[in-house]
Amino acid sequence: MGTYLNPGNGGFAEILRSGYVDKTGLIGLINHTVGTKRKLTCVSRPRRFGKSCAALMLCAYYDRTCDSRGLFERYEIAKDHSFEDHLNKYHVISLDITGFISNARVGKIPLGDVPAIIQSTLLKEVHRFFPDLDGFTDLNGCLLELVRRTGTQIIFVIDEWDSVIREAKDDNEAQDRYFNLLRGWFKNKFFTPEAVAAVYMTGILPIKKDGLQSAISDFTEYSVLEPGEFAGYVGFTEKEVKQICEENSLDYSQMKKWYDGYTAGDQHSIYNPYSVMCAAGSGKYKSYWKKTSAAETLMTSIDMDQDGLQDTIARLIAGERVVVDTESFQNDMETFNCKDEVLTLLAHLGYLTYEEEPDSYGDDTAAGLVRIPNEEVRSEFDRILRKAKHKSLIELVRKSDQLLADTLSGNSKAVAKAIAEVHESEYAPTWYKYEQSLRYVVKMAYISCVDQYSKIEEIPTGHGIADVVFLPKRRSTLPAMIVELKWNRDAEGAIAQIRDRNYPGVLANYGGKIVLVGISYDEKTKEHSCVIEEYGKTD
């Protein structure tokens, strides 16, 4: 077994011993492309969404130098009619491009030299296991001869394929050399048809565009925005997470709150698999999101002032969904001509989730909605929000902190004034005609609360629906808040409705204090008013 050529099944066997959720059905999808015009597959996913596990699984299944039947026979792929046809029948070339980049960084080697290093490393390994091919000094020529002599084609499994594009984002020459390497394997009329049985290439970003076209145009791409038939393999499904919770006696509601929220094609409840498994192992529900270059990208994005981006980021943090057109995104991390391209990148990185608008089906646009998916990602936005450098966001957070303090101290006049100021700011909606617009302004005004509270909108109480409930997170010592909104009616009526319909009853299992907040807007006077009471004080 080699490192890059025919690496065996040891990596996947280790995964199976560590608690495995059956994703072997993905193999069947690749099997159906082998030897066809659709044999070049590129799958892009956010970090920590199982890309490397899938790569190790495919290596174990296809590698001709090992017997992997025992690893797969009790899983989904064994039921597929293609299982026997392709099991351990190919040479496998397995590359994790980040490993080559790390070695280059350590050796202070330019990233433009990485493609040549990959070629020479592979050539040495082929010569090591097939010494009779020593006379071939060109990698492609050597691989072609390997295929001809053994009568066996090659399946390429390339993990983190886009790491060169991301790491050498300002080095066009390095990117060109890398793309030429890939074209030499996968867009070569002499090499590709004869030597390549199939390709599974995975990374964070889709293939970079060269103008309006993909830089390697023959690949079929499945991104987190358009996963197609791979939708069920983007992350863990709800059924899979429920099973994990049952087997490990875990709180499913906490799993859902922290790690659900992603949408992939027709799958509307996708979980971050890495974080789910970390929570299952530790029994702790928290953010396992790693602070990597993706977090730096989020910080940079929040500080950008691109085409109204600041307003959009604030709306997302406040819990809103926003429309985005993904078509112009260049599939890189440096070309941003409008805010939609930044938001599209954040969706590919997993900081936002994307769902297509129903009324956009069948047209030529790529419009959809993005939002922050879950508590784990929201905590990253919260952390970075307070480090933002943009003046308007800094001021919004400062005023929001003061608003919370005024609310909890019962300063209703200050609260009404603060709501009015947000209404007059650039963060307010252009329309202000009914209660929904007031709710939008209130959520924006309390934006900094998201690091202390979980915000629940329109929560059923048994006797009605409370507009907004702020429930303290476990580490917080602050009281809960129930906010009721009124349009062209007084704030006292909002408080009365909270009491009359027993909205606090929804927090019956909450043992702390509860603050009732009534906020109203009068269209005639153009004034906001507020009444604040502590629940139980006047009972």
C-alpha cells in the first residue's frame, strides 16, 4: 500500500471503529458515473462536513490492493446493484492537497511549485511499486503505461482540491500551474479517456470560474447551494441525528438548536456532522466551530462596506432572512464586486444556509434566501460582531447594549427613544406601515442581546402568540423578557395582553425573573411608547 497510490482501507476502517453514520450510498452515485461522460465529479462542502471521511471511504472501496468487502457488507452500498461490479477493482490515486501546501510552507517553497511537487511525488511512488516503469520520467506517460500493463484504470480521489486557490488567492501564476496540472489529468484527450475511470474531487469552493465558464469545464459540480442527488450526503439528516441521540441518551432538542438549520436541495434539516459527533462524544452542546481562515473571512466580510453589506449583516444577526443572487460569485475568496458575492461565499463556508426561493424555480436567475442556520454559527457571528471595525456596527452594538440595560432597569422612556432612533437609522426598513415593520426595528434594536439570549419569535402560549421571547442562555444571569408589540394601540394594552393571556406560562419551567415589555407605535403622532413591568410584582 502506498501513501498516494493505492493507499488501502486503513483510514476508513479507523472511521468505522469511531462511531459511523452510514453514508456509503454516496459510493453508488459515483459508481454510476464510472466510465461515462459524467465520470468527473466535484463536490464542495463547508469545513467539518465530512469531506475527508467520504474520501477515505471511496479509497477503501475502490482500491484494488485490499479486500474491503467486510467493511462494507452491512452498509447501504452493499444493497446497490453496482456493489460487486466496482469493489476493489481500480488503482486509486488519493491526494490531500493541504498536505502538500503545508510541506511547502514549512520548506518555504513557493506555492507555484506545488503542482510540480505533486507530480514528482506521485512519479516516485509509481516507480517504487512498479520498478519496471522506471524508464518513464513523465507522470502521465507512466500512469498510462501502468493502466495498459495492469489492464486497470485509475480513480482519482482529491481532497481539499481548492486549497491552492484559497491559499494562493493573490498568485495567479500559482493558480494557473495548478489548473494546468488538473487539466493534464482530466481534460486531456489522450490521457483522460484511457486512464481515468472516475474522479471524486472535493473542497470548500466550487471550481473557480474562468470568465463565465468553469476553469475545468468537464466536471459535474455539486455545491452546498446546488447539491443535486448528493443532497442527502451534505451533512447528517434529521433521522440520523435522532438515531445518534437515542443511542447515546442525548437531548435531541439541544442537538437541533445548536447544529441543525442547514438546507441542501430537498433536504431541509441538515446538521453539521463534525459538531454533532463532538457533542455526542462529550455530552456538551456548544460551538465546535474551529477558528480557521474561514473565521477570518467572516471577520473581513463583516467589516466590508460593500453595496449595503453592513445593513445585511445586521439583519442576519437579528434573525432575518435576506435575498441573495448567487450567479455572479466567481468561486474564489478575493473577487467581490457586490454584497451578494460575499453572502454567497459565506454560504459556501457554512456561515449561512441557502434555500432557493419557490418563485424562482424555472427562471434563469439564481436568487434565493440566506440566513444564519443555528446557535453554533450564531455564536461565531456574536463573537465577531463585537470585534467589528465598521463604525455603524460599533454604534449599533453600543446602543443595543444600552437599550438592554435600560430595559432591565425599567427605563421605559429611554427604551422608547432607542427604538425610535433605530427606526430613523439606516438599519430600519424603508416601509413602516404595520406591526411586522415594528417587530423588525425591535429585533434590530436588541441585536446585541443574541450573545446573552436565545430569541424566539411568535411562540404559542396556549392562549395566543407572544411576539418575541428572549430566553437567557445557560451562562447568563439576566432575566427572561417577553416583548409584545402594538400598532396604533397603546403599550399598556400590550402589557395587559401579556398578563390576560398568561404569556409567561410558556416559561413555566424557567425559574428566573421575567420582565414584560410592551412597545407600541402611533402612526398619527409618529411616536413610540413603552411600558415595562416585572412579572409578579403587581399581581
